[in-house]
Amino acid sequence: MKGIILGCGSSAGVPNLYKQYGNCDEHNPKNNRCRTSFLLEKDGFRLLFDAPPEIRLELKNVGFPKIDSLVFTHLHADHTAGINDLKAFAHQKALPVYLSAAEVENFSRRFYYLISDDKEVDKYSFGFELNTILPMKEFQVGPLKLLPLLQKHGEGQSLGFRVDDFAYSTDLNALPEASFKALKGIKTWVLGCVSVKENEKHLYLAKAMDWIKEIKPERVYFTHMGTTMDYATLCRDLPSFIRPGYDGMIFNI
């Protein structure tokens, strides 16, 4: 498998429109972060995690790959606002979309015009085919088997995913015991870590390090990073097996 961090920024991106770069060195291009999204590829099949506002530019920056399926971690705006651009992948057939059963009504209300069986779907697009998924219930997408893991995200919830010995966990601040146990044995972990300081809705650096010590992955790449997470500083201070991600980062799994 191959992973591509398409965007690794927090909900406002880096630079944002009010704090700008914060503690991040504006002269380091790896501190320019679009909103968070991830691409997982196996045997030519590409699964996209989330559809942030800049998804068109994020895919352009890695060569316009064709997307075969889309899975949502949750439906906050920074993970869904680019969804209209993905109609480009629904011209010949509906694009399969996987999301939590708890989010189907929300998605259907907000994006009714994209659902493939709705009468108002764009005549030039087959729209999206909704598929519901449940925590701890493995499902197959192309050649990939995914195990959804329930996560706490502030007062709400999100989903993380384990695929073989890889896991993708973003937009979370706590895990149920079953989800934490399900991460044991992974080798590569893309983990959302928003800030150096404590945060109520997202994982922060000290807590992330505690989790990493417990899970013991071989490699960790941080994503969903805000303006306190300077790339060079993290590379200097963290163990070598833990790296901050950057937009367009490609690695083998």
C-alpha cells in the first residue's frame, strides 16, 4: 500500500486568517497546510479520506489521481466542504461513499443533490452512492479491508480506521477502550495532533506521545496540525520514528 497526506492542516489551515502562521516558520513551505485529507492506494485502487475545502488543489498537487471511493471520518465542514469537486469522479457511475450510520441523515440533508437516487442529481453526474458503516464492523472497499474505530471528538464522535497494520486517526481527543485495543499491533500510524498545548477537542502533543508509547507503532506521521506545530521544531525535538506530515507527503505502508 501507499499513503499520501494530501493536507495536514487544522480546521483553519496554516496560515489561517486570524493568527496567520503563529509559531510556524512562514519561510518553510512544509508549514503551509491545507485542511486534512488522506489518500490510501493499493493495487491501483485509491480510497480518499474526507473532502476538505482545498481537495481540488490537494489532488492537483499530487498529479490528479482518480478517486475510486470516499470515506468520511466525520462531517465537520473542514472535512466536507470540497465534496462538490468530487462529482468529477462520478461521470460514468456513482462514486461509493462510506460514512457512519449515525451521519447518514445529516449527509442526506446537507448534500441531497449529490445522492445518486435523488431526482435532483446533476444530469452530468451519477452522484454518490451512500454506504453505512459501523464501529468495529470490518468492511471491504476494493482490495482494502477497513475496521472503523469509534473516537471521541470534543462532545461529538468521529471514526478512525485500521487497514492491516496501518491506522488513520484524526479529529479525536479520546478513545473507547475497544478502539484503543484495536490499534495494538499497527506499524504505521497517521495521527491527528493539533497543537503543543492542551486542547479540548483534539489530541495534543503530550497526550499523543503517551498514546504512542502505549501503542508502540514503528512509524508515526502527525496530521491535522495547527499554528503551534512548527515543522522543523518537531523534526528536531521528536524521536526519529515520529515525523510531522506535510501536504503531498508520500510513503509506503
